[in-house]
Amino acid sequence: VPLAFVCGGGRLESEGVHMKGSEAMERTADLRLVVFNKTGTVTNGNLQIKKIYPTQEFSEKNCLALAAAAEQLSQHPIARAIASACQEKLPKIEEFEEFPGRGVRARIGDHVLLVGNRKLMVSRGVKGLPDIDGTVVYIACEGEHIGVIELEDTVRPSAADAIKKIKDQGVERTVLITGDAETPTQRIANAAGIDTVHCGLMPEEKQAKLDFMMRTIPTDGTTAYVGDGVSDIEQLKMADVGVAMGTRGSRYSADAANILITANDLSGLGEAVQVCKTTHGVAM
Ligand code: ADP
Ligand code: MG
């Protein structure tokens, strides 16, 4: 075992980066394409409510309370933001369903609530949805549109430096993929220095997109997928190097990933690539 492996490994551990084995390190040393998920990966996932657009019969407060009631059992960052913005005591949910990449359905007493994106609403026949250019969720009660909540996420302060660092280490292409809308996604990509975005993707479309990129983007190196490890298991497995970020990740994502970043920060990624390059170089 080369000395750099030991030293580098120790330095990474102290920064909250766990590499699973020397094969992961070798593949990381050859990275050319890095695909990032947005929410909770490149952004911090602590969304703020920017604006509430109730329909005529509702107030902003009503809209928020209904959305929070429906979202109380979801761990999605959007759900957490909505629930924590609501001061009201929330009613008990009798039925709850979560649709990955779409939203939630909850029954409270006789009322059926839907909170989610346009795809969810359209699939349930909800009509009269306004067009708002941003990160938005629609709220429907008994199949009627009752309002929109616009949210805003923040790029991680460490993202731009980490991405510059991996590019300096030989990564040729960086891509951001997300279920979110184009305008906020482009804003995050610009702030982080990520070259390409693919937005509005359902979970299975993200997987297909990663597969497509791995097969069609000509590089002589490896591909990493960096995700939050909750809805990203398949991509973590598919990539040559799966990187699971943050502390929300499950045991399953820990199994699927080759690198775990437990620090709530992206800078460990830049460090990891640098250490692997150095180690690999010494090992050769
Ligand atoms: P990302 O790709 O940015 O990680 P997700 O795939 O987790 O995003 O979610 C994509 C979209 O699905 C969100 O932007 C939102 O519109 C919708 N969505 C998913 N889960 C929820 C939820 N619990 N409540 C409302 N909307 C949701
Ligand atoms: Mg996500």
C-alpha cells in the first residue's frame, strides 16, 4: 500500500469522506464525466418559501396550512420547507401516498389533498394551473386547484470551488440533472459552474439520462454520479463511481455508493478526486 493511500485516506476521513476500497479510488482517479443531482446535492436542500399564490377563495395562510397538512409525513426537502413554515397545529392524516418525482396525496377526514408538480396535477385531472417560472408546487383539494407555493433553494457555498477543483483534476464534463424546472436549475448550474443541465426529469428518466450519457459521451475515463442517496439509488449503482451526499442517505444508498460524504458540504468531493489522483499517480 503506497504511503499516499494511507495519508490521503486519513485526510479524507477527517473531512467526512469515506471511500469504499482501492478500486473506488482507482476509478475516481480516472474521472472525466461527473453528473450531479440538484436538490440536496448541489443545493443545501433547505428551501425557503418565496411566495404563495392562493386562488380567490383561499388565503395564503389557508394554502400553506393545507399543503403542510398533506406534506407532514414526507421527508422531501420541499415537504420539510412547507411543514416548517406553517405555525398551525396539523390535523391527523388518514391516508398518505408519496409519488417520487411528483408529490404527495393525503386524505384528512373527507378531504383529499394533492401537493406536487404539474405532472402530478395533470395525471389527476386537476385543471386551471397557472404558469409560474420557478420551483413551484401546486395544491389541490378534492381535485380542484387551490394555490401555488413558490420556493427557492440555495447553492451550497462549497459547490463552485469543488467543481472548479474537479475540473482542474481532469474532469471534462459536468452535468446537473433534476426533476425541477429549467429557470431555477440554470441559476444553480451557473452559480456552481456546471456546464449542462437536464431538468423536468422523472426518477426513471434520470436513470435513463445517466445511462445515455455514459454510453454516448466519448471520454476515455470514468463517470461519477453525485446524489443525495434518497431517490438516487439506481444512479449510484449505475455510475462507475457513486457518490452519496449528506446525512439523509439510507443504508441502501450507503451500499450502492462507492464514496460517502457525510459532511454536509461538497468540498470533500474535490478533495477525494485530488487524493485519488495523487494516490493513483504514486501507485503507478
Ligand atoms: P431533484 O431531482 O431536484 O432532487 P426530486 O426528483 O426529488 O428533485 O423532485 C422533483 C420534483 O418533484 C420536485 O421539484 C417537486 O416538484 C416534485 N416533488 C417530489 N416530491 C415532492 C413532495 N413531497 N411534495 C411536493 N412536490 C414534490
Ligand atoms: Mg433529490
